[in-house]
Amino acid sequence: MDIVTMARKAPSKARKTSLPPFLSNPFVLALAAVAAVFAVAMGVATLTGGRSGGGTAQQAPVQQAVVQPTVSSPSPSVPAAKPEPSAPAQHVAEGPEHAIPGKPVQAPVQAPAQAPAQAEARPPVTTVAMLPPPAPPAQPPVQAPSGNAALWRKNALPTEVPAGKPIIAIVIDDMGLDRKRSARMAGLHGPLTLSWLPYARDLSAQSKAARANGHELMLHMPMEPSVKADPGPNALLVSLDKGEVVKRFRAALDSFDGYVGVNNHMGSRFTADRAALAPVLAELHRRGLLWLDSRTTPNSAGIGLAQELKMPWVGRDIFLDNQETVAAVKAQLAKTEQVAKRQGYAVAIGHPHDATIEALASWLPDVQKRGFVLVPVSAVVRTHHAGG
């Protein structure tokens, strides 16, 4: 057989090749058709469900991350949102440094791509500053009794002051604590001015006995010194507020009566503090009493404040017994006379020490023979500093 004949017979054999036996079975063909229809239906359902519910399936991990921050495997297709702690409905600022803008509770956090836009939409920060405490009501001007109605004039020891003669007032501080020496001092021939500590025992009885013996009375108010020393109980301190200062001062003023005014016990720090001393002198002036500045410091604001208030005042010129010997005290008494000659008056301050008592006992009988007039401190105020 030639090649042409073989080529012609080949296609006919291919056409006559039969299918496998199972494919020619009608039952198999029917099952294949059903499988094909089911596969097409499933494909259509998958495509439809992806379009309508796909967004929900992707958002579920994000919501779960907000409610439960411990989820460790968020959906790989969507970055996990950072959880935000729950907050009260509104924040209230307590002060300017802690001002927080009020905002309602936010819905679950959106995807990070929308975070910048949300931040820009927040309202501006509002700073709420605390209001200062209300200012205390303004104090009315001090209205002290004038003229003979002033208490210092009522309690003053009656004294005649001859014109043209220098006058000397001897003030004795720290009266009342050492009752024995206080009684000896009060037994001297005066007139002296005796200044009593407000915490002394039996103060009313001691001071009345001294007044009956011809001496003038003062209150010796404890005030804070600038050195390490104890001024006594209920002293006036610069660390106290104004209310406590006035409270302590009023208690001391009420400890006894019959005195003409107040001078400071110690007080080199307190009297130098103008703001601390001001309410003290205002209270003193309101009661119609005088101020004797002991001048325990050259920086005392006492005289300046008294002048501004136009109240009666005077300042100490000489300390008698910084050295507790009779000779030293007599030397200071001689200086007191020199000051009196120069300015017309002198105020000397001493204490109930043995040396001071002895020196005064020999000096007092002869002082008038030398041309001086011994007076209580109120007479110096009346003749030279009658501001009240």
C-alpha cells in the first residue's frame, strides 16, 4: 500500500475510536450535569455574598480589638486599631495647668487612615482658670477717741510738767515674772513707768499694787526677735497670719487694765516687718492707747506707722542695764541726763535686776536737785509726741 492510501485511511480510524465505557453510560452523564449545575450555583452565591457582606467581615476584627485589647491576631488585611480607654462623658479642668477640653464618649476607633481627620475635627482646647479667693472687705479707717477721751489719757498718772525743764521717764520692762524683784522695783519712789508681761501670774493684783504706789502702767508685748531667744508664750511672730496676730494681741491687751500703752518685749524681727506690725498698731490706736517703741532694732517700723496713723508715740533713747552692774547702770543714767538736756526729754528702759534697783535707789532722790523732772512716759508723749 502506498503512502497516499495510508494517509487517507488514518482519519477514518480516528473518527471510529469509541469513548470509555463509563462515559457512555447515561446515568454517569446525568450525575455530571447535576454537578456542573451545583458548581455554577455555588459560584454565583459566593460572588453575591462577597459584595454584600464583605465589609462586615472585615470590620469584625477591628470592633473586637476595641472591646478586647488583648486580641493578638487581627485580620491580616486590615491593620489593628489602637484601643482607647473608656472615659467619662465630660472632663472638668481644675486649674490652668490641668485644663482638659470636654468631649463626649467616642464611638469605636476607625481605621488608622482616618485618624488625622478625626484629630483635626476636635474642638479647640479650653483653659479654665481657678478664680482667686475673694478679697476681704476693706477695713474702715481707724477712729480712735481723741482728746481727753483717749484711754491713754484716762489711765495716765497725773503729772505737772514745769515749763523749760528737761524731763526724764524711766521705764522698767519684764515686770511680773520675778515677783520679788518686781515688788522691790515697785516700792521705789517714783514716778516710774512699769511695763508688765501679759503672761505673768496674778497680773491684775500686781499691777494695781504698783499703780497705788504712784507708778504708771504699760503692757510689755512679747514679739519675735531676730536672734535665737524665746520671747515667751503667745508672742507675735512674722509667720502668723494677720488674724492670729490680732487675736494674740487682743488677748494680751485684755490680760489686765489701767495701762496707758504698749511697748515691745524683744521684737527685733517683728517690729522690722511693717506688714506684720501694722495691724498691731491699728488695734492699739483703735483702743486709744500709746505706742512706746523700745527700738530693739534700728529697722523698726513702729514710729513711722504711728506717725502715719497720727496716734500717740515715743521712742526709747537709752538702755540702762545691758551690763548688770551698779556702776554700768549709773553711767547709763548719766547719759540719760545728757540726752534730756539736749532734746528736752529722755526715755530710758531698764529691768528689775538687782544692779538696776540699787542704782535707781541712789539716783532717784537727787535727780530733781540737778534740774530734771522725773515723769511717767505719758507726760513725754503729751508734751512732745501728742499725736493722739
